[in-house]
Amino acid sequence: MMQLDDSKVPMDNSKKSEKLKPKKLFWHLYSLQMLGPEKFSKVVSRILRKDCGLIK
């Protein structure tokens, strides 16, 4: 059986889990209201470029 090498595993698992999250492909109008100004402008740009969708 193969053993894992613990020396290559980062100590902070929270940073690792954040990097592995998939990008959100569909946004609901109400979820856009909860975003901060910078995140909101990035998401709206992605919607206008049709990189992600909008759910009414």
C-alpha cells in the first residue's frame, strides 16, 4: 500500500480549500445584492462577457 508524504502537505488547510472551489457559473439577482462593490463589478463584467449566467 502507498503511503502519503506529510512533508508536502501545507499546514493551513483553509487556504487550500479556498483555491479548490470551482468558479460560480450562475448568479441569482438576490445573491448579487450581497456582494461588495469590487466583487460585484467583477461578477457583472463576467456576466456581460457571457462567462457566467444570470438567474432571475
